[in-house]
Amino acid sequence: MRRIARENLPRLLSSPDLREEPYPPTMESLSRIVAPTLIIVGGRDDWNNREIVSILASKLPRAEKKVFAGCGHLVNLERPEDFYSVVADFLGKRGYPGES
């Protein structure tokens, strides 16, 4: 993961799209997103990421926030079975079929 981040971060940060503020500002647009949204974060994730998740959970009208205690940023790799279970449950409640 470190290698992938080292290789891709410079390209990402040099993108001209990151230099322009979106219009309307993203924070103002979040309340218009009405799709059910599952927001997953690790309890040991970086403070900034946890703060972003809290903001998203408070601004998105149909957001569900799930914190995985003891996990960092890569919940899906650290606890794949639990991650899959939470995602499958979220989708199942909305009529999306699980595995056959």
C-alpha cells in the first residue's frame, strides 16, 4: 500500500481539477444527495478521515455511519468478513439481493 500511495499521490496532487473549487461548494450540495449512503470508517483511522466521515454522516440526509473499532483506514482488508456483512446487510435492507 505504501508503494502504491508513493507512486500515485504525486499524480493525484498535480491534477488541475484539485486546484479549482467546485461550484456550488461540495458542502452545500451534500444535503441534496438523497440516495441511501453507507459510510464506513475505522476507529483508528486518521483523525481527519474520522472528522470527514462525521461531517458526511451529518450532512447526507440518508446516511448510515458504521465505525469499526480497532481498525485503521482499510477496514475491508483488516476485517473483510465483518465489512462484507455490514455492506451486504445495508444493501439487503434496500432490496439488493445477496449471494445466491
